[in-house]
Amino acid sequence: MRAHTPLDELVATVPALAKWAARIRADGLARRLGRTPDVTFGLLTGVCTALHALPAAPVVSLPAFAARVLGWAHALDDGTPLATLTLSGARALTGFHDGQGAEWRREAWASVGLLRDELSSTVLTLNLRGTPALDRLAEDGEPCVLTLRQLIRRPPAVADPVVRICENPTVLAAAADMFGPACPPLVCLQGQPSAAALTLLRGLHDHGATLYYHGDFDWGGLRIAGVLRRRVPWLPWRYTAADYRAAVFRCVQPPLSPLVSTPTETPWEPALATAVAELGVRVEEERELELLLSDLT
């Protein structure tokens, strides 16, 4: 069908989008959004033009990208057919997780270098260095909230050889209270990795830091770890099957809660997902706080 020919040209130059293009053909979404063959052809032409230019490097605001590539700053505004299909293809490029809502869309666009908002995406850190502001806070051992805007305009110029990552801010706050400026550098995701967190961690990795990650031992926590691993290399920080079994053995009182949510895989160690499914209880990161802090001495 002529309406879908832009997809053929896209796949010829971006083979990674072949499965996505086949799905667009099969599910009829483009036809429903376009309504007529001519409109669908024009719609997919715009989508493929945008996808050819992604991921954006350096990062750029979404309206500026739309104006430069598509000729209209509002072409990729929420709710437009062009935005719906382009975001779908962008996620196929990066493997960004399923979701919904304004925050999820902001992070999904950011995964291909398009920024809807530079200020509301943040990441919590402790004792990172590499800018005058970070250096001052590290001297005091005080936590710092970095915005995506700061990380784009003035990323840390250096990185420690080892940077640890946690999921929950309780861990970082306790580390700051206990060790202050003597604490090794920490980054806290506070849930799903934000565009700011991904930008920071990629920069630290590019500067030679080895990243170690710990999160909740439950399906949600493992899913967060998997999302992060697809974007940034990391090694487990007490986050293996053996660590989970030991944690379950230690955490007797109060009793551990049963697992909820959908099982997921753990590519960094398949045995971890097996162990979690077998024992069927969740161990929140806060229950491991004393052990994690002992690694920071």
C-alpha cells in the first residue's frame, strides 16, 4: 500500500525499527489516525522524517526539534497523530518502558534527546564532584538535587572510579547523616530512572566510573533495574540471587510482605528472578539499610 511506503524507506536506513514498522502496518493505527490513504502517507512521511533525525545529539527542546525537522514547532504536541506515532517509534529505538501520563511522555521523549521540560526532571546525588556547586556541597557532605537543565549545560567534568546507585532516598539520606563528606559518591533514582538520572549516569560512565546498583527486591524494583541496565551499564551492589536469599533469611521481624505485580526477568543474573519467584516475598531497600551503609565506610 502506497500509504506505508515511507516505512520501507525508514527501515532501509534504520534497520532497528523493522519490527516497529511491521507492527504499525499490522495494527492499522496509522490508517485509523490518517483516515484516508493520502493523509496516512503524509502522516507517515512526517513520522519517518522525525525518526531519521533521532536520537537527537546534542539534546534539544522538543518544539525546537519539531520546528527544525518538521517545519512547525507544535507538530509533536501531545495528542497529535504525528506525536503519537513518532513517540511510538522513538520508544522502539531506545526500548523505553510502557507507561502513560505526562511525566512518562516527558521521560520517553528525553530518552531520544528531546526535552519537553528541563527543570522538572531531577536526580538526587551525594558527594559527586566536577562542578563548583557540586564541589562545595561535597565538602559539606550535603545531598544535591540536579536538574536536567544543569546536567545538559554543565555536566560534572570528572567522575570517581566507583559510583553507587540506590533506588530509595532513605539510603542516601542515611549515608549523608552517617558519613557526611566522607561518604563515597551516591546517586538515587527515586523510582524509575528519570531523564536527568540517565543523563548523569551516562556521563559518569563515559568519564570512566564503574556503576554499582542496588534496589528493592521485588518485581517493581527488578523492573526498574532492567530499565536502567538497558540504558547504562552497571554491576550489582548486593543485588544478586545470593543477596536476596540472605536478605530473606535475615529479615524475620516484622514479616516480609508477599510479592505483587507482574514477574520480570533479570538479565544481569537470571537466577535472581528465579529466586524471587521461588521465595515470593519482597525485601525493600530500607530493610537492607544497615548492610548497605556498611559498604560505604
